Amino acid sequence: MKKFSIAMLSMVLAGSMLLTGCGGSKTADSSSDAQDSSTSTSDTADYKLATEGTLTMATNAYFEPWEYYDGDKIVGIDPEVAQAIADKLGLKLEIMDMDFDSIITAVSAGKADMGMAGMTVTEDRKKNVDFSQTYASAIQAIIVPEGSDIKTADDMEGKKIGVMQGFTGDLNCTEQFGEDSVVRFNKSAEAVMALQQGKIDCIVIDNEPAKKIIEANKGLQILDSKYSQEDYAIAFAKGNDGLRDAVDKALGELIDDGTVEKIMNEYIVAD
Ligand code: GLN
């Protein structure tokens, strides 16, 4: 993990140098564009990027092990896979942390090139963004205090269910149990506190973050009864086919050569 932290630090430093560079020499940059189009992959590739030469990833970095802060660095499975994709495309990687609910808007508006945030492919989201191939699967887990009378997903009927705003746990529970049953939080730590204080009866969240929550908080457990099966993919602005195809090809190669699995094994300990 140490090796990785250093790698991420240099990425962050490279990112901030890049930002400084852009801010300080905007006119010079744009005039040199016309003269030399071979300096960056983005000039020759069949896609536009939010920032030239940089793959900008929008995420919500409160979703360990997929993305989370280690000090002031954003680390996790998604940043590592994104870095490997950026390397293949000859681009720098920049990560923008935002509310999960803002990711699709940022990508659609071209502020970020892709959304990568353990994001589940849903029919509704497909109306607003295009997705890459899927690179991981997940299950919605149910966290309860030890001794809870909630033993299965159906037992959540009539209970106060803690969910993260806009996550699939929110969407699914709202649809199944109704608006009055869900209590929405922006950060899982807030939901955990509410569960420990008895303000809610359970939390529905993706299984790997659920395991991290259980590890860090005594007295809570994950039910054997799972809620829903989902697939994660990377989101792109609708119609940004050139970039989606390039990232998708790179991602496919990283899946095929075992890189994605290797990265996941670094962060996910088998049950
Ligand atoms: N997989 C869930 C979803 O897509 C949660 C994702 C996240 O919080 N990063 O809604």
C-alpha cells in the first residue's frame, strides 16, 4: 500500500502542476495548439477531453474500498484502474471528488470526462449517460445492529432504512418500501452514527463498503440475506463515443490481462 501511496502522491502533484500550468499560460497554450498537434494524445485521438492531455474522473471518495481518502489522497480500486486506463491512453489522470448525485451531471456537462464511482448500471441512468462494459459486480448488503429483529430483506418493511442519497440502495428501497421508509444520508459515517443511536433500523449499501463499515464499528453485522445484484461500469456523456470506445478498449485489455482482478485483490479480502 505504501508503494501505491507514493504513486498516488506523484499523480496528485502532477495533477496540481498541470492545473497551475493551465491557469498561468492559457493564451500561450491555445496558440501553440494550432502549431503542434502532436504533443498530446487528445489532439490526435477521436475525442475531446475536459482538460487537454488529462483524463478527468468524477467520483465520490467516501466509498471504501472503491474510492476513499488516504490522508489527502484519493485511493482505491477505481482510481487504480482509472490510472491504468489513463496510462494506456497516454493521458494524465485527474480525480474530482463530488457528491455521488452530481457525478452524472458533471459528466454530461463535460466538466469531467468519465464517472467512475462503483457506479451501478441502471436503466434510468442509461437515459442520461452511456456506460462502458462492466468491470465488477456488487450486491446491496443490509447492515443491522447485532440482535436486530430484521433477519431478511422483507423484514425491512415498516422500518427506517438508512440509505446514501442517490445510491441504488436509495432507489431500490424507495421503490420497494416507499418514500417514508428511507432516511437519506450523504456520507456512510452519518448513517452509521444514526444506526448506533437507534434513529434508523438498518443501512442498505453496496457489499464491499458494508464490510469496511462492519470492520470499523463494533456491534453491527451484515445480514446473510442480500438485497440486489448489480454491475459497476464507467459513465460517459451521451454521444461521447470516441472517448467511451477508447476507455472501453483499454478497460477490456486490463480485464483480459488480469490487471483489474489484481487491483481488486489488493483491496478486497476474500470472505
Ligand atoms: N453502486 C451504488 C450506485 O451506483 C453506489 C455507488 C457509490 O456510492 N459510489 O448507486
